Amino acid sequence: MKRFHVEVRVKPRPGLLDPEGKAIHHALDSLGYEGLAGVRVGKVIDLELAAGNREEADARAREMCRKLLANPVTEDFELAVAEAPESDDEGGQAS
Amino acid sequence: MKRFHVEVRVKPRPGLLDPEGKAIHHALDSLGYEGLAGVRVGKVIDLELAAGNREEADARAREMCRKLLANPVTEDFELAVAEAPESDDEGGQAS
């Protein structure tokens, strides 16, 4: 089993209301930032997981998104899978 | 002025408490997902902004992060700047 780092980005679907994004847009306008055409806010979830290979890590993360992390009615998600470096700060795990 | 899409990812600093990540970690464990070593949750903010060039877009987004989007004490942020396609669905703006 290798360790993988999966970055999941969960965003509100285009066209759906995004009150948090609207609030930030308004706040940035108030601070004097011009030329801002849109602001949308979502979540980014970093998962550290063990899997046999990259495809398995991707598949498991997608399943987590469908089951828990994203609302299938209102949100879309994207994944980025990267293999975590072997020699981490956890010390010498020879097995 | 060109239009740019800036994706800002704001994440809790390593080592700092992340109760939302802990809650998701616990929920995924309860759903039977094994081999999960860590979950961290942050925000992803999509900005659509006008700027003269990519460097200017990057600089303005960084300033927004420092002023409003990220808490400098508890959060780190990363940016990804991309030029938005000219021919959007806004119709024929010839000027």
C-alpha cells in the first residue's frame, strides 16, 4: 500500500445561489477592489489515504465524495491525486 | 483589460486544530473507509477578475487574500491564475 494525497475541491454548481460567495464579493467591492466579475466559494478537502495505486486512490476518493463530501444536487467536485513522498517525518518504517 | 480566473485555496496551517476536518475524518471512518491517515478542510474561492496581465491578476488576488480571504495567523493560501476564454457566453462584446 502506498500513501496518496488527494485534494478534493467541492464547488456550488453554476447557476445555483452561493450566498457566501456573494458576501465575499460585496466585501471585496467595499474594500475598493474593482473589476471583480464573480466570486464563488466552495470547500477544499485534503485526504491522506493508503491505496494500492493511483487509480484505486482516485476511485476511493470519488466514492467518498458521492457518499459524504459533496451534495450531488447542489455541488460538483474535482479531484487531484498525488503520491505522497515515502520518506515522511514518521520515521523509519521498514515494513 | 483581460479577464482572469483565479482559484484561491485557503487551508488551515499544519499543526493547527481543524475541527471540521476531524469531523469528516470521523464520519468517513464510520462509513467504513479504512486507511485514512488525515483529513484537512479549507476553502476554495473562485475569483473572476479583470486585469492587465497575469502578474497583475496574481498580485491583486494575493492582496485580497491578505486583506480578507485568509486569516494570516491560522491559514495559508495558494493561488492558481488562468486567463479566461475571450468568447464567453456573454454575447458579442466588440469593444
